[in-house]
Amino acid sequence: MLSEFLLSEMTRLAQQDALPLHRQLYEALRRALLDGKLAAGERLPSSRDLAQDLNLSRNTVVAAINQLTVEGYLVSQVGSGTYVADSVPKATPRPAAVTQQQAGQLSRRGEALASTFCANQLEVQPFTPGIADFSAFPVALWQRLQNKHWRMTYPDMLDYNDSGGYAPLRRAVADYLRVFRSVQLDADQVIITSGTQQSLELCAQLLADHGDTVWVEDPAYWGAVKAFMATGLSMHAVPVDQQGIAPGSDDAHPVPKLIYVTPSHQYPTGAVMSLSRRHQLLACAAQHKAWILEDDYDSEFRFSGPPISSLEGLDKDGCVLYMGTFSKVLYPGLKLGYLVVPKPLVGAFKQAHYDLNRPGQMPLQGSPRFQCNK
């Protein structure tokens, strides 16, 4: 009997979720329709009769029936009643073997991404590099800065942004990089991203095609490996010595389309790329017409002496894309980074960034500006 089925379903739903009565009845009726308890074209009991059988108010029953009618499960005919729609789909159980196979089936790339260089295994262990002391973060100051900027936020800052990021922040980043990292840039070349991972993915997507070769340091930053795997690039490992990445004659083939390096503080060895090796790498990139992706990891921290200039600052051929992040100077959960692209690529990168990533977080981007100006 329909009423008994509905009461049973409503009892089960009440035990699982705190749903209102009209929603419980809606779910129970929908299950009855999908399970074939009511056939196509069959007339439902009147709302008055259902209310009496289920000990519910008539308004509760009408609300459930009206929702099912709006969604196309039921059809109401004036003066005749409410009927099951002819188009109601019937649930047909799938074979268990098929269900299990589909539930665990990943693509080859998906299998590799899920099982190679898993971050939770690499980061949560003693002496892991690059982990900040979060207890030392000036939370109260940060909250004041955010509150100050939220008071100045305009409605248009709540939308997506296609200009590459919050202009004052891009100018502050450009000023910092120009003075402290010898990067040759205008603020328009700075694109604010959600971190180094997004910067790497954007470079891989716009500068290389599926199957192109990217040189990566050996050992390499696991996040970069994941980004290149996800974009279908072929990785060629180049060994690292005390002067940084050290390409030899054996690395001439395959010719790289991209060269990924962490010259300021190689991850994970900590080697600093020598000036001679930097010039050698720039010459190699120019010879192969390759793009260098300079991840300036940890460049803000050093024990003594001034830092060596960035690779981008030595680049005469416009082949270096420079990226950094606020994860170390602030905190990684902030998820803000920056990418500096050569001038001829600015328009394409901003457009692709907007189309692919729908960037926003403009009020949040405003907060680091005050920190940068202190």
C-alpha cells in the first residue's frame, strides 16, 4: 500500500537527516515513483486523503506534490486530479561488477597523479623543508590589515578579475622584485595567481603542447612534477650538483620546450646556482629556443650576504618566466603567488588565466599590500 511505503520511507529519512516534513514526504514520494510503486499515468490519492492517511497537515502534502509537479514527476489535471507523468524514469539496478569497476577506474594519468609524489607523505615528516612556524605569525596584525581593507572594498572587487590581479599589489610586487631580486619588469607583467602550482600549470598549458619535453631538476620539487604530469608533458631529469642544475651532453636530446629550475635555493638539496651556471643555462635555453621557468623558492631567506640576482635579471633574450609566492613570508594557506611573464606574453597569459581559473579574491589581495609597504 502506498501510504505504508511512504510512512516507512519518511521514518527512515527522519532517522538519517533532520529534514522538514514536506521534504521527507517529497523524498518518499519521489522514491515511490522511481521504484515503480506508482505506474506512469496512475492517479495519486487526493491531498486530503494522503494527509489523513499519513497524519500530516494538508499544506505539507500539497507542498511536496507541488514540488514534484514542478520537477516533472507529476502532472496535475484541473478537475480530475494528479497523475504520474509518462516521462518518469525508472531506476534500473546496474550489475554490481560494473559498478565496482567504474567506481575505481582512473585514467593512466589519474593513476599516476594519485600514486606519485603524494604530498601528505612528503610534507608530514621530521625535518621537512619549507614549513613555517605558524605559532609565530602575527595574527592580530593580519586581522587588522584585512579588516582595514574590507572597509575600503568596493562592490566591483567582489567579482572575477581579468587584469591580472589587484593593481596596488602588482605594483608592490614589481617594486620589490626590481629592487631586491634585480628582475626587469613593469607592474603590468605581474600576474597574481593562487600560488606556484597555478603559475606552473599556466606556463605548461600556454607554452608547451602535450608530449613536449620539460627539463626538471633531479631531485625535483614534487609539486612541479605533479603540475607537468597533469598537463601531459614528458619529463627529462637533469642532475643537480653543488652549483645547481648541471645539463651535460647526454641531456641534449630530447630538446626541451621548458626548463624548470629553483636557482635561489634548490629544492630539496638547498644548492644555490652559481653565476657561471646561470649564464650557461640561459645560453642553453636560447640555443634550444626553450622557456625557463624560474621558481624563486625561498629567495627571501638566507644566512648572510646579498642574494645572487635572479635568472630573469640576467636574461637578455626574454626567455625566463619568474614566479614566487607569499607562502613563506606569510603563510601557505593564503594561497597567493605571482608570475612575471615577458611583455609579448602578457595579453595571452592574462586572458588564459581569466578563462581557465576565474581569478578573484581581490579583497584578500589587498591585505598583503599593506604588509609589503611596511
